[in-house]
Amino acid sequence: MKKLLLSVSLLSLAITEVHAAASLADAVKDGKASLQVRPRYEWVDDNAAAAADTAKAMTVRSVLGYKTAAYEGFTGYVEVEDIRALGDSYHVPVVQPDPRYATVVDPESTAVNQAWIAGYGAKVGKQKLIFNNARFIGDVAWRQNDQTFVAGYYEKAKLLPWLDVQLAYATKAAMINDQTADIRLPVVNLKARAPLGANVTVFWAGLEGREATGLAPATAGLLANAGADKSREYRVLRVDGKHGGFLYDLSYGQQRAHADGTAANAPDASYRDIQLGYDLGFMTVKLQQETLGAKFQTPLATLHAFNGWADRFLVTPDAGLEDRNIKLSGKALGLNLAAAYHRFTAESGGADFGEEFDASIGKAITPQLSALVKFAYYNGTGDVTAPASQTAYARDLTKGWVQLDYKF
């Protein structure tokens, strides 16, 4: 891996069109650079942290990448990511702790975010891994620091006329809080095209944690999810598609203990997701009921996209979670608009956690520059009063964001 990072990092930063090169030197010289700068202001008021002041985080994400031209069917890519804070009025557990404030998981850091070589459907090195709708494995692109993996990856569209294949094996996860976890993660994802525009997907992943057992989130942050005692596997069947304006997305999954995972930390649990919607042209409406059984956890998912933008349920409650919601998205007056309403209850036991309102307005200012204003309000019922580890699920939480995003 060190040789890979060294060889790719020697690429120059000339900006030219990518094309097949006659030599390795030409592949480097004729590559293409990319740049992203994303300043963001995030405001968080969390009643579950009663002793903490409102977080006010002004951060800037800068990403510089370079991709070689193709040579003998191969390309190389390196990407350096830097996150800077223009103020420190926020708390990042473990990594940059300041419990005077509410939590915003965007620590300051500078790192090689990606460094890979790809060819003939395969990719080897540090890279993003995203499968399907990112419910189980994703890159957490909403946060300033991506989640990436040291992995081998293979993708073949139309292995058969009706079948697409994705395979991966990861050995490390670089998480959004700037911690790195030692894991073993084989993944198999098979997508078949069925009649009437349906896709039938079979997904399997075995998350084997290689870190010490018994790690607790209070002392280890997200690294706790990579403890060997929390190793688990996922078996998921998904059917999704569109027929006319009608949209559907149906999933059923199971979690089982895997490798050194224990029944206490990775118990047998089920996952169900029903999404039905309709595309009206100017607006899309979706109804969803997503149910996670007790201790059904997906620590490598892009969790911000699920169960509300307030991120109250990044960890599934001990009694499980049922999320009934309606989502609206569309365009008007040159603006990208989205809104959602969620109602959260326990999957078992009848506890009522609360409700959430989400809304966002986005605008493409130029082909390279966009702006976003986003808001989330979680209204907890206060019904959960014990144990102490569960009371946060029923406490109010408000978040707001203002963001610019420049890409070149």
C-alpha cells in the first residue's frame, strides 16, 4: 500500500483532457485535476446535551484530486482532503472533544482521502465504497470528511445480459470522525433486471471487526462499531423500480453474528423497508415505512440519508426503530426543494420517540457553484425516561446548515 501511495502521489497537477496515452509518462502528463471547496456553517441545539451550549461550526472542506489518462487499460487517481475550522465552538467526541458544546462530527484533518489504480473493472487502493442506496455501506458524503476504505473492488455490468455484479474486500475503514478501524469486509452485490422495469438485488456483507472487544462509544467514538465482539453479517433482498410514474423500493434484510461477534452485541435482527411513490413531473412524493429490529446496526452506512437529517438515530434504540415518513422533492423557480415529515416509534414495546420535520432549498448558481440551505427539527416526546442511555431519543434536537459548494 505504501508503494501505491508513493507512486500515485508523484502525479503532476496539469489540467488537460483525459485520453488514452502512448506511454506511462504521457498518462501522467495528460491527466486531469479536480478541485472542490465546500464552506459550511452548521448550527446544532441539542436538548439531550442539556449542559452543552449550541454548537456553531464554520468549516471548509478542500479536496484536490488528480486522475491520470488511461494507459494499457489502467488509470490512477490520488485525492488529498483538508478540513479546516474557522471557529471551534463545537464538540467532536474523542477526536476533538469540547463538551461545552453540542456535537458536530467534522474534525479538522488533512489526509490522502483516496489513492487507487483501476483497470478492467477492478480498483485497488484507498477508495469510496457505495452499494445500492448506501443503507449498509456508503461514503457518508454529507459530512465534510468522507468515509473511505482500503479495499479491492470489482464491478462488471452485464456479466450476463440481465445481471450486474459488484464484489469488494476491505481491510480498513477511515471514518468521518478521523479514526481508522481495522476490519475485514467481504461484500457481494448482485443486481438482476426483471420484467416491468424492476431490479432485484441480492446483497451480502460480513463486517468482521478487528479492534479490541468491549469498546464503548463514550470512550472510543465510532471506532466502537469495529470491535470484534460486534462483528455481524447482512443478508438483504431488495426489489426496486419505476412503472410509469409509480415508484417502489422494497427491502427485507437479516443481521446475524459473524466471526467473533456475540449474540449480545450482534443479535439476530431483521430489517424491513417499504417505499412507494409517484413522480408527478414537477414533484415526487414518497411514502416510507422503515423498520429496524432491536440492535440492528449499520455503522458503515451513509446514515444521514435515513431516519431524518437531525441524525438522532445514528444508533438504533435497544427496542428497535420504526420510521414512518412522507418525503417531497421537486424544482420550482430554479430551486431544488425537498421536505420530509417523520414519525418515530420503537419497533417493540410501544415507545413513542417523537417526530421530525426536514426541509432544504438548493440553487445551482453556475455550473461549478451551488448553494444550499437546510434545516432539521426533531421534536422528542419525552416519553423515554430510562435507562439513561436511551433518553436522548426522546429529547428535542434542532440543526441548520448554510453551504456553498464549488467544483472544478
